[in-house]
Amino acid sequence: MKKLALVCLILGIGINLNGQVWFEAAAKGTYGFTGFLNKNAMDDGRVSYKLGQGYGYGGRFGINFGYYNGISFETMFNQNTQLFDTEGALGLEDNHSIVWNNVDMYFLYRLYTEKTFLEIGPKWSRLSSLTHEIKSSGQVNNSYNIGKSDYQDYWSAALGFGTYVYGARNFSLMLGMRFEYALTDFISAQGQEKNLPLPTLNPSFESYVKSNPFAAQLCLEFNFGLGYFAEAACGRRGFFFKYD
């Protein structure tokens, strides 16, 4: 019995590679443009839209089926920024700085080629902290009392691509781009009552529209192969092989 198991283990090395399930883990970092889109603010001549910057860090666990298909589970800790300049009372300027931090959970499908990949899937963003600072003529205006509860968690669609930069044994370095756009509103019902995202505008917008967070960022990924699981050629149970 032991000899049969040993034979199956040895024969398992010669299995069809397309039938293998590969596992990998990765550390990730991102940096680029972030913010949210609001059609009212974009169309209003009193509002100056500014691109914010953001960054993130976290990890990824990947399950790859053969050489070309895989799924990824990611957890990222991301910081995002949106900036507005608006016309205030008596022709003075109001500056809005909205900075929020998320715990982002991704579930992505990856399509691999020899040196590149394409990924797509949903992202859920859990809002962990937020500050909405308003400065009127350079002085902080706290009269609006805006906090985290005026905003909310949201769902996004994520699309990315990348390429291998370096590889050695079970390690690879990958560089890519990722684009994200929220499908649900960032402003909570409580925030809508305060005329967010720009409560200082007078008169305020005629009708309410959603605010949709977005991101366009560079991604740096450090991948580490964990091993693969495959069925032995003799048809007995599967085996897990570690990389050398």
C-alpha cells in the first residue's frame, strides 16, 4: 500500500500541467489619481474640480487554473482624496478637501498570457475614516459639522492590466494599472440632507445626483508562489507540491 502511494506521488509529477491548480500570495502597493465624480459639480461654473491623489497597500491571494486563468482575493488599505474650489459668499472662495480611508475587498478574474495579464471584477469598499474640511478665505469652517456618517460604503467595478517585470524561481515582480469606478452612491441619506458634497454653494444644486468614487492608479505587485495541487496520474487522491 505504501509502495503504491509512493508510485502515485512520483507519477503525479508527470501530470498534465493544464490540469494543475496553482497558488500564490502577493504584497501590493498602489499610487495614482483618486476622487469622485458628481455631474452637478462638473457642470456648474461656480465649481473648480481638482484631481486628488491616493495610495494603497495590502495583499493578494491567487488561485490559478493552469497557465491562463485565475481568480484573486485582495484586501487593500486605500486612502483617497477629492478637492473642490467653489465660489462662496461675497465673492470669496471656499476650498473643500475630502480625504477618506477604505478597507477594500476585491474578487477578480485574471486572464494570463506569457508575460501580461488582464483582470476584472467587483470591489466592496468599507469606509473606515473620513474628513471633509472646508476653508473659507483660508480659515477652517466647522459650522457644517460633516463627518463619516454623512458618507457610506460603496461597490465598484475594477479593471486592470499588467506585465511581468522580473521573475526568479517562485518570485515575480509585476507592474500594472488599475481603473475603478463606483456603481453606488458615496453620499449617505444624512449627507444628502446637508447638500453634500458642496454644502457651501448658495443657491445649491437644483436636483440631487450621485457621487461615484473612482481611481486610476499604478500597481506594483510582489508575487510569491506557494505551490500547486494536482491529481496523481494513477487516479488516486490529489497531492500538494511546494515550489523549490
